[in-house]
Amino acid sequence: MNWLYEATWSPFAVGIGIGILIWCSFILSNRLIGCSTAYTRMSGMIEKLVREKKVEQKKYYQIYEPKIDWEVMLIMGITLGAFLSSLLSDTFELEIIPALWKTAFGSNIIVRFSGAICGGFLIGFGARMAGGCTSGHGISGTLQLAVSSWLAFICFFGGGFITAIFLYTFLGGI
């Protein structure tokens, strides 16, 4: 069990693990693995705290009911797993501004959080427009050989690649 304490794992072993996980998900619950719908549900739960019953009248939240379901638990498990992994591998470090960002854009915390919030919004918006996220399309959809998922998957990674080049080459001067 020493591999649990490693800072990095083999991408091949992780890929096999994810493949087994998706098979188990299909066999045991007849569900796909994805995360973006969970964020929709959680945003509805947060809005429900402020607007109460008015949330239930929205058509969007009638389709994606604001509730804690298996996808919300999956996100909690991913977060907890990443935290435990960093502790077990002795790589946990609280980092407000990553070194690569600091080199490219400086150490202004407002710029960092503004960039993170804008990026998070755009990723969430794109995932909802595409009908799923990289895990939903990239793992579950491509496994089913869905053309729409392959197209979304290619666009997700192509867009990420182009954005990274733009941000760190042209804007950051790296």
C-alpha cells in the first residue's frame, strides 16, 4: 500500500481505476459519472436559502432539483480524496498564489481571485451549455462512443490548451 503515499501516480493506473469506477457506476447504479449538474443543484440550494419557495417555481430548478444527491456526494468525495492524498503523500501546502501565476501575472491577490472567479464562471457556463463537464462527456460519454461527447471533449481540451498558451505566453510573457 506504499503507492497511497506517492506524490504522483501512474496515469495508466489512474486511467484503469477511472475505467473500473465508471463500470461500477453503470453496473451498480445505472448512472454516469459527472460533476457539473451537482454545481447546479448546489447553486439552487444556496439560492433557496435566500429566496425559499421562489426557487421551486423556476423551470431550470424543476429539471435540476436543488438537493443533495450522489453527484454532490461525488464532489465532496473528490475534494476529501484530494485533501487526504496530499496529506498522505506529505505534499499538502496552502498556496494562495501559485508560483506559475506569480511569475506570469504578479502576486496581486485581487487579480488572482478575479481570474479564478472569471475562469470558474466560464468553465461552469460552458459545461452547462455543453450539457456536461469533462468528466461527464470525457469519461462517461466517450465510453459510450457518443459523438457529442467526443466533440465536447475535444473542444474542452482544445479550448484549455489555447487559453493556457494565450494566458501564459501572450499575457504573462513567459
